Amino acid sequence: MELHDVWFVLIAVLWTGYFFLEGFDFGIGILTKLLARDRPEKRVLINTIGPVWDGNEVWLLTAGGATFAAFPEWYATLFSGFYLPLLLILVCLIIRGVAFEYRAKRPEENWQRNWEQAIFWTSLLPAFLWGVAFGNIVRGVKIDADMEYVGTFFDLLNPYALLGGLVTLTLFTFHGAVFAALKTVGDIRVRARALALKLGLVTAAIALLFLIWTQVHTGDASSFVAMVIAVVALVGAIAAIRAGREGWSFALSGITIAASVAMLFLALFPDVMPSSLDPEWSLTVTNASSSPYTLKIMTWCAAIATPLVLLYQSWTYWVFRKRIGTQHIADAQHHTADAH
């Protein structure tokens, strides 16, 4: 296997890690409006991700940086062609981070409610737009012979990509509901479990349609195997949450995300960004990659740094593994020390 193939796999792994971790992160943000009944319950939900949300976003920075270094042509075409949706995602992530930090700085109800609204919308929009972006990457976009995107913003809003957005939105919200059930106690845990079951059924219907469409459009035997794993894992996650086994459900919903990302990348390979104008103009792992020397240096750096990052992040989740509930909120109106 050539180094550019290795880095294609590594980038797929980085996106898998990002969607697995930031997936339930976005889901919790959406659930602050769908699940929480009052301000203490919103604080409980926010506190479940308080110590980890910013660490989860590191995976996005790493995936973007790896793409820039390993496949500069891919990075240039992707970020110029998808400028508006990616800019909107970036703005949402910035506002979302500020909302987490500033929400508890003042006790006024309007202040906190406005930041809670920001958390909801800046969780919902990226959860949808990431699916739209990856749907377009797999489907193919208008790339000319100079490796430049020549389509418009509205070309990205096609039925397949929009369906992909609905899949990531529902799947991340389901993932977040399972995480909420796993991390909370009391009535909110019971309601999170019930909501997760409903979300799981909706997700299964939408995801099955999208995965089959992907397989028919550009799949092969390997992507079919990944699709089967994703479907079986999602069914298992729904069955586990119905049985009250939140831990198993969370693991299986994570496998669903991992297998779905794997399917998209397997369906994409050896392209990294297909051209819908002419297959000969597609960006591939060969014509979009950096020099072998650059990839070699990157491989050594990744081999040293990656295990350290994984150990640190695993330790963080272990330290903050306990369940929480409204009884752990000392004073919902006056106590402003949200977990972070």
C-alpha cells in the first residue's frame, strides 16, 4: 500500500473519530430544546459534555490539517468549492464555543435563554451541513480539467446531498439521546431513553434509503459490507436502548457512525473528489497527494502523536464518567459554575 493510500485511510479514521465524538456532542446541543423541560435539565445536558466538547473538536482540526498536508489539491478544491457551507459550519462552531463559555457568566434569564438558543441552532446546522458536504463529495461535483470547482452553491443542494444531511442530523441526535441516557439519572434519563427509541426508528428509515442509494450509485463489495455492518449496528442500538442497555446502545450507535463513514470512503476510493463533468478530471489519491517525502514525514509524526492524544482523551472521558442529574445542580438560578 502506497503512503497516499495510507493517508486516505487515516483521514477517514479522523473523520470517523470526529463524527463519533462530535456527533453526540451536536446531539446534546439539539436535545437542550427537544428533551430538557426546564433550565436545570438544560444545565444537566450541557454539563454532560462540558468537560469534553472542545476536545472533540480537535478531531476536526486534525482531519482538516491532515487533508491540507497530505492532499493539498483536494483541500484547495474542497474549501474553495464548498466555501459557503464550510464557512457557515465554522461560524456555528465559533458561536457554539462562545455560547458554552458565556451562558453561565450572568444569571439573567434572557441572557441564558439566548445562549441556549445559540447552542441549539449551532448544533443543528453543522449536524445537517456535514451530511450535505459529504453527500456531495461522494456523489461528485462540477470539477474542471484544472481541478477547480465550477459549480454554484445551489448545485450542492441536490436531493442526494440533502438526504445525507438528514441522515447525519437524525443519527447525531439519536447518538446524543443515547449518550444523555447513559450519562444522566432520574426522569431525564427515562425520557432520553424513550426519545432515543423514537429517533432511532426515524434514523433507520432515512439512513437505509441513503445507504442503499449510495451503494447503487457508486458502491462495490467492500462498501456493501460496511453498509450491512452499519444497518445491523443501528438495529442493535435501537434494540439495546429499548432494553435499557444504554452502554451497549451507545457503542452500537458509534459503530453505525464508523461503518457509515467507512462506506462513504470505500465508495469514494480511489477518488477523493469525483468530477461529475468528466471522470478523467476527478481528484484521486494519486493526483491530489503531496510528495512521498512529505507523506513519510507526516507518517512518523502521526505515529508518535496519535497514541498520546488518544490516551489523553480516553483519560478525560474516564475521569468524567459518572452520571449526573438535576440533584447535582446546586442552585439552578444562582449557581453559575457549569462544568467545563
